[in-house]
Amino acid sequence: MIRNAVKAYIVVPCYNEEEVLNETCTRLLGLMESMRRTNLVSVQSRIVFVDDGSRDATWQIITELEQDYPEVCGIKLAHNVGHQNALFGGLMTVRNDCDCAISIDADLQDDINVIPEMIKKYRDEGCEVVYGVRNKRDTDTFFKRETALGFYRMMKLMGVDMVYNHADFRLMSRAALHALSQFEERNLFLRGMVPLIGFKSDKVYYDRGERFAGESKYPLKKMISFAFDGITSFSINPIRLISAIGVIACVISVIMAIYAIAQKILGHVNVGWTSVICSIWFLGGLQMLGIGLIGEYIGKMYKEVKRRPRFIVERYIGDRR
């Protein structure tokens, strides 16, 4: 049976990607052409680059590519809103124009050759969401690999439903995109949000390559911030953990108080300046940690209640048939 070609949009968030953009476009255009020849995608399929307020020539390159190739579209956001908001903005902008959208980063590390398999799972098997999952993390440094695996384990421990070794390389159908649009929180963590949709899903596996050029847009500081945002956006278990530690500290304090009184009654009183100071510093640090964690949650609520837009599209160029 001959299947209908899918109108697929490949959404690529970009921030200061002038060094890789032309190569990324060349590879995606080649993939698009091969999928058209096999009637997997229609001639109305597009590659959509989302410029997240880049400070280099990224938008200029996108406009040139759009003029040279009818398959290329460009979305310019009014200012930098961060990777998750930029990706979300691109998906929400195209959700009415396509049958499905595939999100992929511009650094050429995710394997574009599994995209046809994603589309087949959507078209032939009825999957509304298809996750791109890494087979292994051999290209990562030891530190990055262990911290990433630790992050996934921690998220699972916190009760967050996430796909193991999956980042933001995925296919979503139009129905899944419309379902995602109903999530109104401003603190976006798409890796945790998409599984909550609950539609039929599947996975494709691939080996992640080296970055073609340029530098990673996720240094250690941003990775830690991203991980912390993910945990606090989806779980209140950190607050519960602080509460549990507080209860344990109180119990220990009562035991130590009883012990101190007993020692005084028995006349075995020793100078304990060091232990007292250590206890004060420990409990003071614990209190500051708890206050800071509660403040993080309050800060997120502050952002939510203001209801500011997650992204603002300044320009959308390209043929949107």
C-alpha cells in the first residue's frame, strides 16, 4: 500500500551558530531531498531555523539561506529567551503548518539519518511522539558522562518521568504539539513536559557525533542551572528532603541535649567549644540551604504569576504553504 507523504517541518533553534549553520543546512537539505524522492515527505516540508537573539551573523545567514532555498524558513525572536523557550517558540509557531515537527540542535551532533525512521513510526505506526535516544555517551568526557547519568537517576528518584539519554531530538505530531501548547508554565523543561502528554510514543536509537564547529552553548554553569531548573520545575521532593533532614536534626539535638544533661548530673562536664561551634555552623548552613531552596520555588511562582510571554516572534520568513 502506498502511503501519503508527510508534511514535516524540521525545527532548529540557533544561538550564535554562524560557524555551523551553512553545513547544517546543507546536510538537512540533502536529507530532505532523499526523503522526497522516496515519497516519505511532501514538497511542502520545510527546515525552520529559529534565531534566539544571536549576537553574531546567524540571522543574516538564515535570511540568505531562505532566499537561496525554498525549503528554508526562518524565525527571528525579538530577544534571547534561552534554548527551551526558543525551541518551544519554533514548535508553537509552525504547529498549524505541518503534520509533524522534528526538533534538533544546530550543532550536528544528533544523527539526522534516523529522522526517516522517526517519520515512518509516525506515519506507519501511528506514534504521536518519537524520541531520539543515544545508544552510548562515548563522545562525552568522563565528568560530563557521569554527571549526565547522575542527573537522569536523580530525576527518576524525584518522580519525574523522563526518557533516559534523550535530550531535545524528537518528533511530535500536530496533535502532540497542540497538546503541548496547553502547558502554560513559564519555567520550561521540555524533556519532562513532553512525556506528560501521554500519547502513543516510541524511540529511535543513534550514536551522537562530535560537534562540527564552534563551542558548546551549554558550559558547566548552564548545565547545572538547567538540571536544577528541571528538578525544581517538576518535583517538590527537594523541599520534602530538607524537611526530613530538619526532623532528623531535631531528633539528634534532643538526644544530644539529654546526653548533655545526664553528663552534667553525673559531674562529667568537659569543655566542648569545638563541637558546639561545628554544630552551630552545620545547622546554620542547613537553614540557609533550606531558605535558598524555598526561595527558588517562590521565585518560580513569581515568574509564573506575572504571565509574561515565553517568546516574541519578530519576523517569520519563508514560504508557509
